[in-house]
Amino acid sequence: VYYPSSPPSPLPLTTIMERILDFSQPLDVPLLDQVVERLFTGTAAERPAIQKVITQFQEHPDAWTRVDSILEHAKSLQTKYVGLLILENLIKYRWKALPREQCEGIKTFIVSLVIRISSDPASLAREKVFVGKLNYTLVQILKQEWPNRWENFIPEIVAASKTNESLCENNMSILKLLSEEIFDFGSGQMTQAKVKELKASFNKEFALIYELCEFILERATKPSLIVVTLETLLRFLGWIPVGYIFETKMIETLLERYLPVPISRNAALQCLTEIGSLSIGPAYDAHFIKMFMFFMSKVPLILPPATNIALAYENGSRDEQTFIQYLSLFLTGFFRAHIMILEKAECSPMLLEALGYLVKISQVEEVEVFKICLDYWSQLASELYHETPYMPASPLLLGNLPLHASPRRVFYGPVLSRVRAVMIGRMPRPEEVCHIFFYLHFLRYFLTTTHLYDLSPYLGVKLYYILTPYYNSNLLSYYDHNDCMTMVMMMR
């Protein structure tokens, strides 16, 4: 009779510590896998000792020499993260002290590992999180090596991207991450001289990167590649020369090819929002007008004017809700930067249509979307108020004072009247107070059961400029005057 043997019992922690920390012998990668696994699945009593072993291993001066074995042979993803953390600390604190041949060896190993995994679509999808960590490690090496010791990095990554769609997708992620590290987070991690050098190198070679983006957006059919390219392009729009935006086919491509397609719509709209929010002087006013007119010709095809946007948001998918939120960001950002040039006669119908969309978006129940709209309505009403401040009506006069509203105030009057109705309808109810008679004493309890109470004072301040003008104008009926006056007095 055959009796199967029982599984081997776990090794004592003292034995594990000796084997893991013995750098005179080759690393037992399966044992390290077991140690890391026990850190997450072991008992609470043994976790501190296991954490101590792993920490001592990471802090050993020669731990970086084991990283290649860990990344190549470890089965546990957590174990690979331990290896990458060791390598990141080496790059951050000891890179310049390493011999040159060792730096080149580490760089070559990481690059080859990234290419090997990302060249295969199946492995890239399966190990997406791990590849993301590898990309971050590669970018840390780039911050040390590029451009002085890795002059051909941009030409190399651009050339490699044109050979394989899967590799191209990951290379775009690397370029996006590099841009973020330099232009968004660089000041807190590198010296000003190094940041300035990297920015200059990026600007110098951006023509190659833009050609790659243009190449992908004109030819690619893989949805994930298109989306990551648009996300990468979004990171560039804040700092690239405006000629790449307005003197190329970028805007037309975004509006004509990618905004109408659901899978790329939100990424394209983010890029358009970044472009529309630019304030670069009157030289490009004609380009912004053309862009706005083109955009507003596309929006009704996606979101018909008769749509109940609040209901569509409530019942829509996550992507559809995101589109409505991004649409509010596009409209408010574009209006803040360029509304004056849109008030011209040829643009005014489209402007009123866009404002109508924004009024409908203001009815969405989501608080963050509502705040986006509310901030802009407050700014617009404040501008109109301060252009020609309103004179309060005298209580000693029986008749109405002859008020001469500015053309802008008359133009926006019907829109802000609709906004006023929306804002009053969205004002949260006051905080509830409960009085209880208990042993000859009245006890008072405040019932704060919703975050909407926090919106009440915020909304009151914003509503001041929206409501005050109409109380002092002849644009509202007698009942609207009373309604507005009541609200203004409550806010004061």
C-alpha cells in the first residue's frame, strides 16, 4: 500500500535568515519566494521576524547583485517587487558610485527585460502591473543616464516603436512616464540644473516623438495603443511649442477621428480640454474659433440637444458619466480662456448652444460635476457684475429706475436666468435640529447625515453674483424679483 508523503514542514526562521543573508552562496530564489509568501499568509506572531529578514536582505550592500536572479526566476510577483525596490534604491542613492561597466550591465538587463515582455501582447497583458514597475525603474535610469551617457535613447525608442504594436504601446507608456517625471515631479526629485537639462533634451528631440504620435494616430487600429498614445500626448500638451498643435493636423485628427469613437472619446476630449484652456494671445484666436465651431458641430451627434443630461448621467455607464464630466471641464476651461472672442456675431449661436449644454450639465446630481459648473457660472456673473456694477433701487422711488444693461449682460441674461433656477433648486435644505424634552430640560441635537450640508455655504457664496444682478434689473418678473431678493437676503 502506497502512502503519500506529507508536505515538508516550513524551515525555521533562523535557517531562512542564514540562507537568505548568505551572500557567499548563490541566492535560493524559491526560498525567497516562500519567505515573501509567508509575510502575507503567515501568522501574526511570525510576520515581524519575516519582515526583519526581508528588510535586512534589501539593505545589504550587495543585494543589488541578486536582482537579476530575482527578476528572472522568481514566481511570486511580490518577490519581483522586492527586487525592483532594491534596484530603485541603488539607482537613487549609489548609481554614480558604481563602476561604469556595472551601470551599463544593469541598463542593458532592464531594457532587454522590458522589450522581451512587452513585445508579446499576451505577456504584456498578463504582466501589465510588473511591466509598469519595470518602466518606472527604466525611467529612473534615464534620469541618471540621459542625455549625456544615452544620447540615442529617443531615436532608439522611436525606431523600435514602429516595429511592433505591443512594444509601441509600452514605449508610449515609458515616454508618458518620462514626461511626468521631468515636467510634473522633477523639481522635487532633481536639482534645477538637471531638470533644465532634461527639459532642453526633451524639447530638442520632441520632433521625433511627435512624428511617432502622428504616425500612430494616423495608422493604428488597436484600441489600447490609440488610448495610451492620446494619454501620452495629453502629458505633452502643457509644454510643447504651440506650433505642433495649431500648425499640424492634431486638432482635426482629434475631432474628426477620435472624438466620435466611444473607446477613444474621453482621452481625445481630455486632449481637447488641455488645448482649449491655453491662453497664448490673440495671434491664435482664429484657430480657437475654428476649433470651437468644429467641436460644437460634433457634440450634438454624441449628445443630442434634447437629451436630459442629468438623467443620462444617472443611468449611463461609467465611460458616459466620465464624458459628461470631461465635457463640463472642456466648456468651462474654453470659456475662461476665450469667451470674449466667441461673443462675436458669427460665433454667438454656437456659444449659446454650448452654454445651454453647460446649464443642463449643472443639473447633474454628482457634486463634483455640479461644482465645476458652479465655479464657472459664479465667475461669469462676477465679471458681468463688475463691468458695470448695479445701482440698488431706491426705496423712496415708486417707479423703476431706468437701467441701461450692457450688451454682454443682455446677451447672457436668459442663460443666467436658467442658471438661477437650477442653483436655487440645488440649494441643500438647512441643517436639521431635533429638540427633546428630557428630565425637565430641552436637549438639542443636530442631524448632519449628508455631505450636502457642506455644499450649502459654498453654494451661497457663489450664488451672490448670480442672483443680485437680476434683482436689480428689469429682466425678471415681479415674482422673480421677490424670489431673488429672498435668496440674497438669506445668503447675507
